[in-house]
Amino acid sequence: MDQIIVSTKITSIEPAGLAVVLDDGKPGFIRRTELSWSHLPYSADSRFRVGQVIKAAITGHKADDAVLLSVRHAEGEPWSRAIKKYQIGQAIVGIVYAVFQDAVFIELEEGVGGRIPIRELGPPSTDGIEQAIRVGDCLGVEITGLSDEHRHFHCSNRIALKKIAARPEASLRMEHKDRV
């Protein structure tokens, strides 16, 4: 089924999402989860403002007949573009969005994630992973593979650090917009 993309105007920014009005005057609502593909927490008012006109895909209707919409579906799913953009062996900087005992997850660009197993992190810290790396930190990584099933890249901070140590003049380029 083809999605219907409509133009909407933001009438208010609410904790649960955006209240909008469609061109035909019908009320609509975009839930917070439908505002972005990003894994990173962000405030809706950092990207959107009252009066702003945005494109959104119709996803359904609420009981009060308001139209349910999605900005992210109007923009398109980022994974299919990312697997064409990034290559194995490519160095990139990602922003940490989750830290677990066995892995750290980073966002390479909006909606495109990477997984760094603990063994692929830089020098071990005596403080424990949760103290050494925090959500919001930027980590240089090298892409070592991908998981189509889980829609993320396999990454290594350890390999990236070794390459930088071998060539101090080399630097990792930011491949995404700064959203922190």
C-alpha cells in the first residue's frame, strides 16, 4: 500500500508529540515515536516549532477523528540508504545511545545504529563499562560488518584507536550532523 504524504502545520508541541492541522483543516497528531528514526533522546522543540509546515505520512485515525501521522515514514527508512553509504573498513564517529555489560550501541546518523561488543572497545577501564562510557559520548569506530536482520553495523573502537595510534596525523571524520 502506498503511503499518502500530506503537508501539515504544527499548532502545538506537547509531551506526547505534535498537534498539527492538515491543509484541509482536519486536526492531526504525530506521536513522539513517529518524529524521528533517531535512537538518541531529543526534545521535539529542538527540531520543530509552532507554525512550522512539515510533510508527514498518514498512518491512521484516532477515536476523535484526528488523523495520525508519521514524519519518519514520510522521510523514508534510513537503513537501505545506510548500507549503500557505509563500507566495511570505514572510520566514523558515532554517538553512544545505550551501554550494556556486553556491548555499547552508537548512532552513526539519524536512525542508523552500530553495535560495539565489549571486546572491541579501547583500553579496558577499571571503573567498569557504565562508568567509562556514557550515553552521549562520541566514539571513533571502524565498521567491521553489518546485520541486516538487526539493522545495525558491527563496529570496533579498538581497531579505530590502533589506526589513529599508528598514524597520529589521521583523524576520524564526523559523517553525521551534530545533534548533541
